Amino acid sequence: MTGFRAGILGAIAEGGSYDVLLHLGAGSGRDLAACLATDIPRLVLTEADPVRARALRRAAGKDPRVEILDLAVTDHNGPATLHHLSLPDRSGLRAPTGLKTLYPGLRALGETDVEAIDLPTLLTRTALPDPRSPSGPGTGILILDGHGEEAVILEQLDAAGRLIGFTDILLRLPALPLYEGAPDGDALQSWLEARDYRVAAEDRSDPDLPEMHFRFGAQTGRSGRAGQVPDTPDSPDKILTRLVADMDLAVARLARDPGATQGVATRLADLRDQARALTGTAPRHLRCLHHLACTGGTLIAQCLSAQPDTWLLSEVDPLSPIAHTHPFVPTDMIGLARFSSQPGGDDLDLALFRAGLDVLYDTARDRGLSLILRDHAHGHFSHGPEIPDRPTLDEILLETYQPTSLVSVRHPLDSYLSLMNNKWVHFTPGTLAEYCRRYHVFLDRHQGMARLRYEDFVTEPDRHMAWICDLFDLAYSPDYARLFPDIILSGGSGRVSRTIGPLRPRRPIPADLTPELRDNAPYEALCDRLGYDPDPEAPFQPT
């Protein structure tokens, strides 16, 4: 047993009266000496590995308090496969995905068929005290060495109303998930804290596998002890907080289970966000696309709009200088305010935008849709004699939302040629160097965001669309490639093809532009920044 566990067991057993100690995954008995040193009348131990279970029995001797079950405790009854590893204390029912990262030399040594049992069956078989029974609640200590099964074990205990039967819980909370389908330690800790368990002691001498001691109601104002059913029901806020933690844990497990349906994980994430909005525990999430004109943003936005349960708003900019060129805007509150007898300025425009966005966000949430905003950055960075000093769309949203953003780019020569072809050079001077200078400012204002090159997208659209969906926490469907041409969005620069790729040839370079390409420092620096070859004759090199 670790010194930490031995000290905790000795202290809590001396300071309180306990009916049972339940140790799931007791191994070969490393912790047993400290358990036997207590005066707890029942010690119930489980171990799946037959060899280690025999060693556990030898260590227990003939102590009448000890009951040993050769079982793997998980979420089902029946046969299961135990994966033997070169670190025996880490062997378990799940593939050691993260464990291999933590221990690069870890080896698989074989497999054994074992008997598995779920928590309700274990509780019935061992007749552990039920906190809801008339005969009295009982008080227990739970030591949990689940090797990836911790979440399912705790959830079953809670669902059965039996978690409250344990005053103290000792377990390890890995910083990163160590087994397939297991959540990280933060999600599990939040789940326990939502049920009034608090960290009473911890040992972080091994930062990858910290040992934790949770105690029911420790350092809180909640009266009573574990094993004692509360006299008064939890408040709605408490219930919702617990719901958030439940969904956090479920999402964490689904996201790390390759067999899980991505759509289910997305829906759970949406439910979690609803509960968070009700409890005020976290900002609301939005997805944002940022790009300059003629960089392929419309195609990417169409493909995202073709993914299941998405709702995309195209070309969003509440402070746009381009939007209101005509005073007749009967459905546009910002336009009506701008053309009113008492114009209110940017602050009023932003207040109206946020109020409208809140309505759209709530509607999307109620319909089970994921809201995506496609930025119209052209009006901010590529219009007028100077770039105005005003907030970007992300900066506007940060007051009340938490945006996840993607910046898409294209070779600056291609996008500039397309701007010229569409007569969208709305800045002065209208040179390639000035365009590149403004492009640099755009990138500076969107520093640190995920970035995608349009050329990479059209070269491998399925791969990159799946990556975008993962970034935005969306369900991915390959049907987008068939559906996107029928989605009409504003802002298209002329693409009419119903298929994606191959990469089209560059537009002809006008004769008067050729001299600009020589010794153009802003252009060359921008190409280098975005990973492009500035040579107009060089072929594109995909990532």
C-alpha cells in the first residue's frame, strides 16, 4: 500500500465508526495490511485476475472479516476479457490507450477470460447496507482501483442510491484518460463534487496519477453523513449542477470511445450546454468561420451547412460599413436604428445584435441545432482607405459567448486575382502590397485560432471536413459532398461546380501586375506566413 493510503485509512478508521470497507480491484493485497489494521467489521474485496486473487487470499489468511470475490466489476454481468500488462497493477478490461503514452515501454502479455459483474448484482450478492433501508443506513469506505471502470462503477452506485452509503472514497484520478472510453480525472472529480464529495486529502507526488481522498460533505455546510439520506430534497439549482456534471462525464466517455456514435456525443454536449445556461455555470458556445473575400469561404460554409443539425448564418458583421446603402430596411433593426431620427452609434448596433443573437441561439438550442456564424471580415479589413479601429466578431461575442473559431485562407495571389475579377477591390491603394498588408492585420487580429488552407480543403475535402466537424464538435456525415451544391448562401464569388476539386488553375496574371510580384516584401512575407510559394509558376504543395 502507498504511504498516502495507509495514513488516510488509519486516520479515518480511527476517527469514525464504519460498517464496511469495499475495495474494488484489490490486486494481490498490497493495501490489505492497512485495511486489516482497522477495526472495520467487514472487508469486501474484489479482484478479476485469478493469480492475484489467490495471492490476496494468502495475504488475508483466516481473518473472518475478509470476503474475497474473484470478479471484474463493470457495467454488465457475464464473461469479460482481462488484458494482462507488463505493469500488473494496471491490467484491466479496457485497452490501455493513454497508459501506453504514459509508459512507452508497456507491453501486452496476454488475455484471460474472467467473470464480470455489475454493481447492482454485487450489492445484492454481498448484502451491503442500503442507506434507504429501515434498519439503518450504514457507513462505508470505498477504495476504487477500477483501471478505467471508475466512472461506470460510481454511476451505477449513484443510480442505485447506494453512493451515499460511503463516507470516504479513495481512488486515483489520472490527468489524462488512461483506458479506452474512460474520462479524464477532472470530469470525474467534478462529478463527485456535484454529489457533495470534496477533496479531503491528496497526494500529487506522481502528477500523472494523483491519489485522492474524497469525503462526503467535507468542508461544506451540508449536514449529516454519507449513508444518511438527506431530510430535504435538493434545490433545482443543485439538481441542474449535478446534471451538468453527469453530462460532462458522459461526453468525456463517449468522446474517447471509438464505438460510440458521434451524433449521440453531440446531442449530449448540447444538453450539457442547456443545463449550463440554466445554472449560469459556463458561457454559451458558438462556432465561427473567419476569412477574407475570395478565399473559398463560401464553399466551406456550404459544406458545413450540409452537416446534420447545423444552422449557419452567412456574412455576419454588426458594425459593417457596407450593409446599409439604402434607407429602406423594414426588417432590419440595426438598419432601422441607423436610419432613424436619432441614430445610436456602434453601442446601440451591438446591443441590438446581441439581443437578436440570443434569440437565434436559444431557438437553435431548443431545436437541437448547432449555430455557426460566418464572419464578413471584408467590411472590416478590406474596405475603405484605412482599417477601422473596432472589435472583430470574436471580440464582440466574447462578452456573452465562448466562440470556437476557424480561419480559412487561400494563396494571396489567387484571392487578389479573384478580387480584381469580381471588382471587389474596395480598399485604397488597390495594390497587391496593400492587400497583403491588410491580410497580415487580419491574421494578427485572429491569432491563435485554428487555420485551414482552401487548397488543402479541395485536395482532400473528406479529411478536412471531418477535422472541422471535430473542431466544432459537430456530427460528421460524408453526405455533405452530395448536398452542398443545393445550399444557397450569400457571398459566393462565382463558383458553380457541383463537385469539390481538383484544384483549378490560377487565373491569368494581368501584365500590369507582373512587376508588382518582383521584390514585394509584404506579399513574400504573407506567403511565408501561410505556407505558400510566392513564385507564380510554382505548383501547390498540399499539407
